[in-house]
Amino acid sequence: MVAIRQRPRSARLLVVSLVAASLAIITIDYRGGEEGPLAEAGTAVNSALAPLQRAVSSVVQPVSDFFSDLAALPQLSRDKEALERQVDGMRTQVQQNRQLQDEVDTLTDLLDLQGVWQQSRPVAARVITRSGVSNFEWTITIDRGSEDGIDVDMPVVTGDAGGARLVGKVTDVFPNSARVQLLIDRGFSVAGVLSTSQEAGLVEGRGQNDLTMTLIEPSTKVSETELESVFTLDYEIEGRAGLYPPNVLIGTVSRVYSEPDSVDAFVTVRPAVDFTTLRYVSVFRRHGATEVTEP
């Protein structure tokens, strides 16, 4: 009976002793820092476990990264869409800026052209409709009319300070708009002169084809190596000046025809104006036209 009661007491005493010893060793090691009695043992254990930790990390980390990336996919997709929208917006803005710059350049050219014709006070206008889609009529409509001093038969040009290029003439006028017959219309004609020989002739529209210039002397020589231009001709009949101002560029010679038995020759003329991209024009107001006071 005595032995049975002493065994639990001995076990408890052993446990208490071990715990006390452990606490003492931990306290001593903590106070000793790197010089403590367990420092070398801890270092040895860490050295032994390091390769195992690296191996486990090399296996676990890619799996962890995969699931992290997988969780981030929806946000990445939203970010990508947002960036694409920003890029599209910037591209649109660049295109708009380029278009605005083109318009500014064109209007600046027209202002320079007005500076050349200060006494005539040309009226700048914007093209609002085009009717040159058939073989019978090649016209445009501009946003200036009788309220702006526009009248029938007024010449219409484009260009810059370097020179004007013929577009056509006004045929119909309304209060706030006007219809312009284009140079290429089959019913259009204008007196022209060759830049080299100064030979005069009649230039006529042919729709989508090059213009023709007729009533030229068969002996007229046109250079095949240098650019030959055709300009409007300055003339006067019974004290009345021609409809178009002089020295407005009509186009350049593209071909020359002359039959042996013909009394005259004719050439084809490529218009100086690209009517498919024409957006702004200037209406040439002749001397004596009614002045309109700007509001």
C-alpha cells in the first residue's frame, strides 16, 4: 500500500523537475542570445531544415501563385477592357484633332486667298451637299446665300495665298444657301489660256473625265516634259469684263490631240481641284456687287 501511494508522487515530482529545468534552459538561452547554450543546436536544426523548406516552397509556391492569378483574372480582364477603351478614346481624339487641324489649315488658306483679293471681298462658304453622282449634273450646295451677298454667276474658287483654283460658278441662290455648278459639269465652259504658249481656247466639263480645251491653233506646241497649266483668261466684250477673274488655275494638260486636216487642236485638262474632298470654298464677288453688312 505504501509503494502504490509513492509512485504517483514520484511521477509528479519528475514532471515538475523537467518543466522547471526546461524553463531554466529557455531563460538562460534567451538571456544568452546568440551565445546561449541552445544557439548552436538551433542553428544546426535550421541548417538541416533549410533544404526541406526550399523544396516544399518550390512545390507549394507555384500552386499558390496559380490560384492567386486565377483569383485575379476577373480584375485583370476588367483592367484590360478599361485600357482598351482609353486607347480607343485617345485614337478617336487624335483623329478628331487631325480633322480639326485640316479644317483650320483650309480656312487659313481661304483667308490668305481673301487677302489677295481684298478689293473683291470674297465670301467663305462650307459645302453642305453634293449632287455630282450622276452623268447629268455635277453641283454642290454651299451654306451662304442672298443674305450674304451671293448672286447668280459669281465665280467659286478654292486655294491659298499662292493662287486660286477654279471650282465653278453660282447657278441658284436662296436666302441661306446657293447651288454651285462645278467645273466638271458637262454644261460648264470657261475661256482658258495655256501657260507656255499663251494660246487661248474654250475649256468644257466632261463629268468624271478630264476637261477638254478646244479652239486651239493646230500649230500650238505643248511641252511633253514640263508641266503645262491652264488658267482663266482675262477678256472684255463691249466694255464688260469676263465672268471669271484672270489667272485662276483651271488645271494641267494631260493629253494633246491634233488631226492633220483639222483647223484646230484640242487638249485634255486635269482639274486642279479634287471635288471629292472639297469642303470649303470662296465665292468671288465682282466689283459693284451689293455689300452685306456683317451682323
